[in-house]
Amino acid sequence: MNATDIIVIGGGTGGYSTALRAAALGLDVVLVERDKVGGTCLHRGCIPSKAMLHAAELVDGIAEARERWGVKASLDAVDWPALVATRDDIVTRNHRGVQAHLAHAGVRVVRGHARLTGSRSARVEGTPGGPEGGAEGAQALTARRGVVLATGSRPRTVPGLEPDGRRVVTSDDALFAPGLPMSVLVLGGGAIGVEYASFHRSMGADVTLVEAADRIVPLEDVEVSRHLTRGLKKRGIDVLTGTRLLDAEVSADGVRARVRTSRGETRAVGAERLLVAVGRVPVTDGLDLAAAGLTTDGRGFVVPADWDRLETAVPGVHVVGDLLPPPSPGLAHASFAEGLLVAETLAGVPSPPVDYAAVPRVTYSSPQTAAVGLSEAEARARGHEVAVNTMPLTAVAKGMVHGRGGMVKVVTEAGGRVLGVHLVGPHVSEMVAESQLIVGWDAEPSDVARHVHPHPTLSEAVGEVFLTLAGRGLHQQ
């Protein structure tokens, strides 16, 4: 009963996608999860946060209708319990869907804490009656083909600022803190921090966003950072870059922090809630990697010896998801691709390695950002002779309709393939899939320019940029 083909430790996006694909290929799979299948993305991150951001978009739409379109609408109040109930219903239905998929595929889900006892074995300390149909006491598992590590990550915290779920929160518990605060200090200007800053501003809070780097979303193209900063400031968010937290005092009423600005000035910032969004760290606690002959690097990641197979230096032990260091971006959709790769590898089915350069990156704030491939600076740093074309979304009719600014920027090799596409503006998260194919298939501007984009749409701006790069410019001057 406890011998299987594959043991998957961790039921988040990387783990359950590995299990589903392996089972579809005829392998016997045991999936060990200590909480609920779906992991952080489904229960505390991607899905609940995007549900809340959709609600925020509806709130913003009421203000736009009144102020821009002459629709005499007003917002009476936000019914927080009703909003939370809708969010939780979406999460619950997704959770049930994942459970049903796993059951239909024949994946045996064991609820408990897994500890490696060798390169092909693990011991699970389970709790009967858990949400996934828990294990009865302890179980010893052995794997004929391999073990997949998919234990994910947790929010990085700041020493001296322990999260309490009310005044000091992380991205894992920010949405579950009681009520809507009237003011929020967000520490960290990456994608997560920007999204939460955007959400709270839409809900009427005064928001201060603090980022230690010289620009927000510092891993994106500098033009993306510039346009996003402009959009957030236009909405009334106080964006402080090149700014570091000196200290913070937590009281019953809120948080009082001191920050050092880019000009070397000390500034006091008060807020009802401090949201720490300074990154995430891999979770390997209690996994006993040493029992399988494994170690982590200095950052806590489990580094593959073979990136084409995501296999560690110990044969048969593979890694997916947030345990992987860059170039894996720690994104759910990348974890899905990694899970497919590892499952197919263990099944002996040819599988292409994950093309991390073609994995889209999205920030679901208002305005949104979306990108795939290299920034202009990265392309130049790698020795490419580049050609760049940028176009504001307001240069096309649909961009004028939305009236929220934004831009399209394309980076190509001079006379050659497309290296990167960068978008800022409304709904660009739904536009980036085309750019994923453009970059992933090594297309050149002329390849894109011969395909007709619908008019009037925001995507028309993408087509116009490529027409110009191909020497066939129409509307772009």
C-alpha cells in the first residue's frame, strides 16, 4: 500500500500539476500535503488576491463612471463580509475542483508532514480526518521512480516586526485581516506590494508604498516602472523609492514607522496597518534534505544539477515551484510548466525544458503591467545590438476610451528577433499571451506585422509597434 511510482511532497501548483500529469501517464502517485491542495496560490495568494482586485476594479469603475462619463453613480459603502464571502466562494469552488481532478486521476492524497528518509523514501506524520482525507498516524512511503519536492515558500519577514494578523501583516494574511483599514503602509514595491497598495487605495485607504530600490517593480523594464509609478501616484498613492525602513512601533491603534528617504531625510509614516511584502523564502523546514543527500544554497533554494530535467544531484529527486532559484520566476504558471516537465521526465516521455525567457510576468494593479522576455537594459547587458519602439496606449482609439494611459514597448535585435515585450495599462494581463508566443517562437517584427490586429482594441497598439519596427508604420509617427 505504501509503495508507489512517485512521491510528490507539496500540493501547491507545482506539486499537484506534477501529480495530475504523472497519473495521466499511467503512474501511481502519492501526493503529500500538510494543509490543503492548491497551496499558497489558491488559498492565500493568486486566486483570493485577484478576486479582491476585481472587486477593487468595480469600485474604481463607479468613480470613473461618475467623473468621466456623466453617469450619476455613487458608492454607498463596501460590504466587507459580502465581499469576503464571494472571494471565499471562488476559492472553495477552485479547491473542490482541484480535489476532484486529483481523485478522478487516481492520485492518492495523504495529509501530513513529510520527512525524507532517503532518496526514494519518506515518512509522513499525518492527522486523521484532515481536509484532504488525512493519513492514519505515521506512514512510510517508498518510490520506485522518484521523489518530487514541491514544498513552496512563505513570506519573508522583517526582524522586529512579527506579523500579528491585524496591525502587521504579510501577503499571506493581508486579505484575511479584519475589516478595511483607513491607512496602509506597504513595505516592498515588487509585484505583490504594488498589487496590495493598489487594492487598498481603491477601497479608500491612504496608502504609502516604500521600496528600497530606486524604482518599483525593479526587475521590470525601466519604462514599465516609470509608467506604473506615474499611474499609482495619479491615483493618490505616495510612492517612496530609494527609501528604507529604519524602525517601526506597533500599538493598539496602528503602526508608526520611520523611513530614510532617497535624499537622506528621516520621515515618520503612520498607518493603521503595515503590510510587509519584501519577498518570499523557500520552505524546507522539517523536510530533512540531508537524509536524501541534498543541501540548499545560501538562499535556501534546492538547485537542480540538470535544469532540462529539474533533477537534483541525487538521481530521481526533482524540484518544482518556489524551491527553485532563478531563472525560475516563482510564479504559479511557471510551476505548472515545471510540473509537466518533471512528470513526463519520470514517466520516460520526451519533454521540452521550460523556456523561462518566455514565461510572462504580470502585476495585477491599476494600472496593470505585463511583460515577457528581456528588458532593454538586460538585452544591452547581454551584448545585443537592439532596436526599440515604444507607443502610448492613448495613441489608439481604445486607449483613449479607457483614458488610463499606458504603453507598449518592444525590444528586438537590430534586424532580428524579438527579445522582449513590455506592457502597462488596463487589461494588459489579458494581452500578454500573444507576446509570449512572439518571444517564445523567436519571431521577428515582420512576422508579427503581417498579422492583422482587430480595431478598435488595446492590442492594436501592439500591432502598430511591430508594423513600425518592420518598416510598415501606419498611424505611429
